[in-house]
Amino acid sequence: MIVVHNLPFSPADSILLRDVFEYCNPLVSLTQAHMSRRTIHSRVLTAYNTHKPKVMEILQRVRGKIHAAFDGWLSNNKKSLYGIVVFYLDENDRPKKLVLGLPEVKEAHTGENIAIHMHDVFEAFGIKDKMGYFTLDNASMLFFVISIFYCSNLAILIRYIFVQATMIPL
């Protein structure tokens, strides 16, 4: 419920909520079945790591390109997170989508730093070489995503963009 409804983990430590659980089911107290925010966090990560190999297997079977969309936001607890979703066609050519991760970007929010986190996630899932199109809302980040995935020589890309930018009449 916490994950499905995007709730914080902290209510798990609420005395009032624990009282409600105990009232509804006295065995909660007798068996010490209360979960702390740390326990919930640990179980969410365990579930993610349990399902990751299956997701990797599915993505490896994709015949075409895998496309990605990502966007960032600041959570209520002031963590800068970037959601990564991939889109692809399954073996029956039906469109599918999967959430790959929510990496936290602790460094400065430059396009380069964000793109590096995206790259790490795609590499961790073994799909770096299968990437197709990217959808995002930040032009500077797009520059770095393209450079990391598609350019073997970043200096050539930077020179090309600089030349193109100087040719645009103001």
C-alpha cells in the first residue's frame, strides 16, 4: 500500500497507527509484527532486487530498440529523484512499459550528472546498447544523454553544437 499510493515510510513508526493495527488484530502486538520505516525500506529494496533479474530477462528479449522517458522531482523529504521508464514492443509487438528506477541525484543537477545516473541504470539492466529514443524536458540534459549514448568522441559533438549555435542568427 505504501508503494502503490506513493506514501512516505514514516507513518509506520506512528504510535497511533500501531494502536489501530493492534486494535484490529491483537496478534500484531503478540507476535511483534509491527514494521518500522527501516523495515519497509528494506523490504521495498528486497522486492526490487528480487524482480530485477526477471525485468532484465524481459528487456534482453526485446528485438527492437528500447525507448526511455525520465523526469526529476524533489520528494517531500528533499531527495532529488529521477524516474526512469522504458517503452518497448514485446514478442507479439504489443507496446509495454516498465519503471526501471528512481535514482537519487545528490550532486549538482547538471545535465551531465543526471545523464550519468541514467546511463548507470541502463547499464545495470544490460540495455545500454539497445537504447532508442529519449523523452525528457531539459535541453541541457538531452545534450549529455545523447553524448553519453551516441558519441564516441564528446569533443566532436561539442564542437559541432558550438558551430551550429554560432551559425544561428539572433
